[in-house]
Amino acid sequence: MSALAVQVMTGLAYGMLLFMISIGLSIIFGLMGVLNLAHGAFFVVGAYVALSVLRGVHSFWVAALLSVLVMATVGLIMERTLLARFYGDELSQVLLTFGLAFIIADVIKMIWGARLQSLPTPSAFDFSFSFGSVVFPTYRLLVIVVGILLAMLLWYLERHTRMGAIIRAGVDDREMVSALGINVTLVFAAVFAFGAGLGALGGVLGAPILGMYPDMGFDILVLSLIVVVLGGLGTWKGALVGAVLVGMIDILGQAYFPSLARVLVFLLMAFVLLIRPAGLFGRRGAVS
Amino acid sequence: MLLMLSLPLFAPSSITGLVTEIFILALFAMSLGLIMGYAGLVSLGHAAFFGAGAYTVAILSQHVSNAYVLLASATLVAAGLAAVSGALFFRSAGAYFLMLTLAFAQVLSSAASQAPSSLTGGSDGLNVTVALNLGFGEINSQTGLYYTMGGAFLIGYVLLRLFVSSPAGMITRGIMDNELRMRALGYRTLDYKLFAYTLAGALAGFAGAMYTYFNLYVTPDFLGWIFSGEALIMVIVGGAGTLLGPALGAAFFTILQNYVSFYTDYWALVMGVVFVLFVLLGRGGIVHIFRSLWGMFFRTGPGGSAEPQNADDRTIPSARKGEMS
Amino acid sequence: MMSRRSSQSRIGRADFLRLAGAGFAGAAIFGVAGCGGSGGGSSSQGNKPLAIGGLLTLSGPFASLGESIRDGMNLFLEERSNEFSGHRVNVSYEDTQGDPQTDLRLYRQFVSKGTHVLMGTVLSPEALALAGRLERDKVILVDSNAAANDLSWSKKSDYLYRVSQSNYQTGVAGAHYIAEKIGKRAFTIGMDYVAGYEVIKAFRSAYEKAGGKVIGHAFSPPGTNDFTSYITNMKQANPDLVFAFLSGTDAIRFIQQYDSLGLKGKIPLVGTDQLGSSTVTKAAGRSAEGIISRSPYYPSLDNETNRRFVVRFKKKYSREPDLIDCQGYDTGGVIAQAVKKAGSTDPAALVEALKGISIDSPRGKITIDPRTNNVVQNYYVGKNVWDGKQIKVKVISTLERVTMPASPPS
């Protein structure tokens, strides 16, 4: 049973990482209607940026912070220059971001090489603790804690800040929000940057566990799409529940039903969509 | 035209092989072009049908050797998958549909990967020893394959043309332009979309089956969303609103993949940039470029301007309007 | 098929123009591309140059293996001044990314350029995808790494020669030694693909014949980053030893996590050559201490060829060579020897020369067994010791002339 406990915690940690990347994708799509197929790039490039920072600065946390800031800025630039002109034209956005994803993967290869790399676990957390007969690496626990803190932060933002209210309203009814005179451009830009930064956080935190390689953006994207579709677009709760579900099923699946692991995740998503076409927590009309 | 017919006679074998591969991929791209340009459905899972056709031939060929049986089975399997998935997924709109098709492709890809090696070869793929025999001897040589695949391409093109000019095809186009209106006019839009989707799936499966004869190897990648995405790139770069546009896109893509990769490690970058440029400029792909070269003189159809649509237009930016034939 | 087309409804003018345009465009593109496509080995007066194509994984989780093979080969070429018996040698390395479909594409390109000798591949599925075509295209593949048993059994070909090792050999070598000297209850872990199954299967049957028992097993997908679940299961099973078949970054991660989860020093870890290889031990650091591996090669081997090899390798690459580097080096050695024996670079002559060929390798003397076209070689048992700064391997036993049967054992 201790083996099960370890698997569960690993699954939770993995789920938290997925949560960090999926949150951006979900809110951005729910609010702005932008399906960013290059979203995985924030995760991966965030990790690579941290790698470069670490070559000069020897603090994991400084690297993480810098990476988040850099990627948030990159996200902002991306939104303003490339995506803004296609609001309303979903297809072009999808195609554009899809092409970007390919380009970014190769740019990563150019700058950092094609090899699998990883970040060292921050030394403060590089040990395991024993709980009875269970030996568990502390770092994973840290990841879970960060995820929970993030969820709490989002809950607070949504409930108690004006921005949170605007976003909630915007997800429900975009036109109304702009009709109310709120500076939609600013909101969109801020949300996009925030989502990018969170994605980068996930990438940096995840790197000691998952490693990084140029094509990783695609793999992460597929998983976060599943999370988002499963949980419902435009809701952080959906992203959290979806991410934890996907993370657990993926890890537990690998441990106990290795031949079914990835298929299970997809089947779950298909099943949920068939009975609730808007996802578990989704509200926007997604049915034609 | 004459050039294409006589190619194997004078071109080096690398070119002949390349064009043979292009014929098959062009067929695949055209089938995606059909649902994108005429039914307005954007899918990131079209490779599922291609791969299904490819795997059907690969697996069945171990027990059956009749080429017609193999090809027909592959096409039917793909058509079946398209019909079922279409029926299930059409309920969801736009981005959800896109993600469902992606997931569908990945389920099949994972299934092929995880299935016992003895059946599908697992993640290593399956080596196939099969020779195409259409009743007059085995077609093994490069020249033979070239003409066969060329023929397959033509058949596919003809079929697509037939559909597009048929009443059913017109109606499908109408549905893409304005589904509500068509429904108000009494058409059962779902049926028409499903028919187009199934036809496209069948053609993709046929292409996949042919590819197995050419490549003699199948891999789960043939089923997945990245390959589907590559088909999408072919369609957009070639020109989404026309039948042949995607074929040109397929040619462009394959040439780039084969030649650029020999000179630089970063061919995906090149392809990505080209693709993004086409999207940003909103043109109708390569087809549009050639049209412009030919001049206004040859444009057909009412208001036959091939100017790109506004970015606000939710439909595919292309020279579609001049396409009624 | 053409008749079908003309009986179709009349093709409108626009259609014709589009088709013509397509054909024209196609011709234009192909014309340009065609200039790039032709070329290749031009026969000049004097000795024909030998073009060798390298199909290696230069990216992805197994990039280090591809690079090692390339490094070894390049060192050999440098020693011979890029000439084998008077023939100038050109090697062009291509990145297959470990994807057999990419191999096929590159293979077609090499063949169309007139390259008749290929080296590689790193992964078995890649070689298996190519094996069936070699004889038809008269292309020789010198297998620098791919270890699938079938390459010597069902896919054995006069045009395919392996200079590395087969999964069978990797598994059986030293199984007896392990059962005698280390423990009789083993937990195995292997990578989840053809090679993993074959190695573990061979190990298991040899180990059980020697009196051992496999009490638990696991297969991890290649590229796994997180071995926690597997290591937890190992702890629960509490075996006398863990036998691991892992490569590249998988090996590095496993060793590190084996340590951080508390098994290092408690349950002996025994593995295949990668667990003692300097590429892995350097990255894994002290976590790799105490691991026992069986390998056809260690840099500490005591023979003349190896001493020279290690010195030159260190000078060129500032690191110690491992088995994979040696495999690359020996690929050059075998091809060079074949050219010398055959007196030409003609594929048919090379094939004759390659059968049963022998060379002096840093591993000791290696011979190609004509029954399998696979290499026969010694294996050595080595233990990882920490010398204060890094891991070094101490050879503690020699297993002579390990071979593989001509057909799968029942």
C-alpha cells in the first residue's frame, strides 16, 4: 500500500504541473476565444530559459522567477503583435499558433541543442523523507504545495478582486464586458501574460522531474488540451480538477496498466465530452 | 501534363520516388481540403483515417494477398471510422470539434503503440512485405509504383471533382457558408456534412493503404495529430479553397522535407515560417499565387475576384469564391 | 485508368488551366530540386572514393549514443587520414531522431545518391525497417549498435553485419557469474521495447539455468524520467539484486533515483554495459558507485590496442571512451579491413570480405560469425569504484568468447 501512496503523490505532483500550464490555456480560450496551440511553448521555453539563467546565477528560485517574468513578457508581445489582429477569426489563430509551435521547437533546437536536458533539483529540497515505510522525494511534495497555493491564489483573485470578476464575466459574455466600457485590450493582454508566466512556472518546476527536449511543447500541449477540454474552458476549477485527474490516471496507469495508460486518458476525455459536451465545469455554449 | 506522364523515363530515381510519394500525400491532403474547403470542418485528426487505411493493409496483408481486397478493406475501415467519429463529434462546435478530432487521432495512435507487437508492431511500427498486384503481375519497380500511385491520385481527384460538382457537393458548400440558412431551407445539414466527412475519410484511408505499398512500413505516427497537422499545413499552404491546392501543398511540403533536411537540420523551422507567412498574409496558398500570375483573364464565376477575405471573416481566407464549377 | 478520366464530364477550361498550372509548377519545383538531387559518388581515375552514410540518432533521448558512434568513427578515420587502402573515405552523418520512418527517407536519399555502405543504426526498430531492403538495393549496412536478435536470425542478410552486440549476448553474458557470486533472487527492469524484452528474456533463461530465480520484473518506456514507481516496487519485492537494462538518459536518471530513494548500497544493482559506461557514470556521479556491469569493453582493459585507443581518444575528445565509442571505432576498423581484403569498394566484393572477418579491437580480438553475421567477443565483469573524483571501472572477471546461436533457442 505504501507503493500506492507514492504513486498517488507522484500523480498529484504531475497533476499540479499540468494545472499550471493548463490554467493559461483554459482562461485564455474561455475569455478570448484564442486556442493557442503553441501554449506548450511557454512551458518548455520557460524551462530552457531557466537552464540558461542557471549557468550564470546559481539559484533555482531566481532562475524560476526570471523565467516566469521573461515568458510573461514574451506572451505579452506575442499577443499584441501576432494574435490581436485575428480576434474573431478562430481558424487563423489556430493555424498561426500551430505554425508557431513548429517554429519554436526548431528554435529551441538551434539555441539549446536537441538533447534531452534537465534542471537539477534545488538543493534545499534534494532529499527524501520517510513516512513509515514510504520513501518520498521532498521536491514532489513541494510541487504539490505550490499547486495548492496557486489554486488558493486564483480562488482569491476570482472572488475578491475586480479583475477576477471581469474575467468571470468575460468568460460568460465577452461582448457585454466590452460594452460596459472595460478596457478589454488591457484585460486580454494581462490575462495572456499571466497564463504564459504560469506556464513557464510549471515548466521550470517540472524540469527536475520531467526533463526537457525541443519537441516537448507538443506533448505537453496534447495533455493540457485534454485537461482543458475535460475540465471545461474558461474555468480554473476545471483546469485543476482536470489536471489532477489526468495526472493521476497517467501515472497510475503507467504503474498498473502500462499498456493502457495513455489511451485511458483520451477515453476519459471522450467519455466526459459525450455526456457533458462543455466539460466538467464548462459554461460557455460549446454545442452547435 | 506530358511531363508528369513521362517523368520516370528521364528523371533520376530519387525524383521519381519523390513524386510517387507526393501523389499519395497529395491525395491525403486533398481529402482534408475537401472537408475544410467545402464542409468548413477543421480537423487535427485526419491522419487517423490515413493511418487506419495504412495499418489495415499492413495487418491484413499477413493473411490476405489480394490487392483489391486489401485496398477495399482499408477504404471501408477508414470510411467507417469517419462516419462514426463524425456522427459523434459534429455535436461540438469549432474548437471543441478540433480538440475531439485531435484526441481521436491520439487514441488510435496510442492504441497502435500499446497494442501487442504481434498485431500492430507496437511503438516500433510494423514492417510489411507486400507487393501490389492488380491482376497483371507484381508492381515492384519504381516506375511501376510511380504510374500506379499517379493513377490512384487521378482517381481520387476525379471522385472529388464529381462530388464537388454534384448537387450534394453544392449543398455541402452552402452549409459551410451558412448552416442556419440551409437548415431553414429544409436541408438535413448533418447528413450532408457526414457524407462529405465520410468520403474524405475514405479517400484518406485509400491514400494510407497505398502508402503502405510504397513505404513497406507503418508506424503509430501515421495516426497521430502531428501528421494530421502536417496535412493541415499542406492544405493551407497549397490553397484551401481549391481541389488541387492541397496537392500542391503536399508537393511543396514533401520536397521541403526531403531536400531541405539534407542541407539544414531545421527544415521544420523553414516550413513553419512559410506556413505562418501564408496564414498572416491571408492568401489562398500557392494556388492563389499562380492564379495571380495568370491574370484576371482566366477567373471564372460571379464576382470572380480572388482577393483575400478580411481577417474578421470566420471562413478560410482563400480564393474560394471563384471556384464554382 | 486514363480512359476513366476522359469519359468523365467535360473538364472545364479553368480546370485544365489549374491542372496545367499544377504540372508546370511541379515541373518547375522538381527541376530546381533535381539539381540538388543528382550528384554523389563520381567515379574518377584512380581509386574510387568510398561514400559511407551514417544513420544515427543525433537528437532525442539517445543522442549520446549516436554521438559516441560518430566520435569513435571519426577517430578511426583520422588515424587513417580518411583513406582505406588508397580509397578516399567520405562519411555523411544524418540524424534519424530514432524514427524508422526518417531512416527510410534518409535511406532512399542515400541510395539515390549512390551510397552503398551505411553505418548505424542506434535503435533496433530502425535497423529492422531497413534490413529487408538491403539485398534488393545492394546496400551494405554495418550495424554499429542496434542489438535486436532478429537482425541475426529472421532478418539475417549477406548485406548486414553487426559489430556491436546482440540482445541475446547482452542478456546471457555473466548470468552464471551473477547467480554464483551475487545472488539467486533477482528483480529485472528493462526498457519497454524489443531490445528490453530480448535482453531480459535471454538473461532470465541463462540465470534460471544457473540456479537463479527472477522474482519480479518491470519495463519502463524509453525516455522515462521518473522511475519512482518502479523503484518502489523493487523495494517491496526485496530481491538479492536488481538487474537493469537501461541506456542513455534513462540509465542516468534511474541510477540517481535508485540512490535518492535509498536503494544504493542496500540492494546490489547489476546491469548491462551502459551502467558502467563513462557517459552515464559521469552524469550520474557518486550515485553510480558499487554498480556491477558486464560489458564487452571498458577503458581500463589491459591490451595494446586499447591503450593506444584510450590515449588518442582522450586527446581528441577530452573524455574517456566507452563501449559505444568503441563500437563506432570498430565500425571503421571492420570496413577498412574489408576494403583491404576485398581490394575494392565494390559492394559484392565487400560482402565476401566481410564474412568471417576478424579485427584487433580495443575490446580484444573480435570476429564476425558467418552463421549470424554477428560479432563474437569477450565480455568483462566490472565494478564501479569511486576514486574520490569520479567513477572508474575495475575489471573483476573475464567471460571468454560470448556468442549467439544460429537460430532462436526453443
